[in-house]
Amino acid sequence: MKIGIPDVEARKFSDAFNRGGAVVTVRTREIDADNVHRLLSACGAVDVDERIRPESRRRSTG
């Protein structure tokens, strides 16, 4: 958790690791970003920021 990212972000990654996941980062040119995103998605990758807990979803809609 001491790699230079905010604690909130580090906790998300830590939770993903604890569930058996891995973190993959890719440095690419902006022009290739959509292709990289499609490739990772096709391999089953998920964006931890897009995983919203049900209780968070209820709060944000009301």
C-alpha cells in the first residue's frame, strides 16, 4: 500500500488481490488505447472503478 497512490485506490487494488485477482497496467500511446482496452476486456479484465457495490448504487440514484 506504499507505492505512491492514494489510500482509497490502494484499498481497491488490495481487495482485488485478496479475491485472487491481479493488476495489469499498460503504457500505450493514446491512439492505441481503445485497442488495448478491447484486448484486455476480451481476456476477462475488469476495471475496479466500474465495479460498484449495490449499496453505493442505491445511494447514487436517490
